Amino acid sequence: MGARINYVFNDGTESAVVLYSHWGADNWQSSLAEALRHAEPRLGDYSYWTRMVISSLINQTGEVMAETGFGIYAVNPKATWNFDQTIVLNLVDNTISDADSGLEVSFEYYKELGVSK
């Protein structure tokens, strides 16, 4: 049960940060677009940018202090195929890829989702 998704933050090192969300798969596209817009001022500063994206994704749920719903852990970025739905944020190339479909787009393209002009 749940709508599980894993966000893998790959900064090109031997270990990637993963944010697990038990209920986030249903609206991940709009949530991630909002988080990218929030973290834009720190793009290129991997640690701050990652923290800002994670904070935004959790904050959007209103469950910041909840005991369950999210987890954060480290993983070898080459071993992400065992997850439920997996979205890889490549901090070196500034791209997002859906590990299930193989679709890859730039951060620039993605953060514009849901923004009316």
C-alpha cells in the first residue's frame, strides 16, 4: 500500500542521497517542479541545493514533524534499480530522469511545469 517514490540525488560521487516518500508518487511532478524553483538560488552548491529540494518536498505535505512518511539514506548511485518508482536528479548535468521510463529532461525545463505565464 502507498504511493512510494525515491528521489536519488546523484552528485557524481560514490554515494548518493535518497529521499524516500511513502505517499509522494501521485503528485511527484508538480511537487518536484515546485521544489526545483525553491532551490534554484543554490543550484551548483550540491549540499545546500539537495537540502532545499528535500525540505521543500517534505514541507509541501505538511508532515514535516511526522514520524512516518519520509526517509533519507545513502546509496550507491549505480544500484538504484531495486526501488519503487525512482527519479534521479543528476546534480552534475542538471538533469532529471525517470529510472522506469528512461525519460530525461533538464532542470530548467522541469521547473517550468505548472507555471502559467
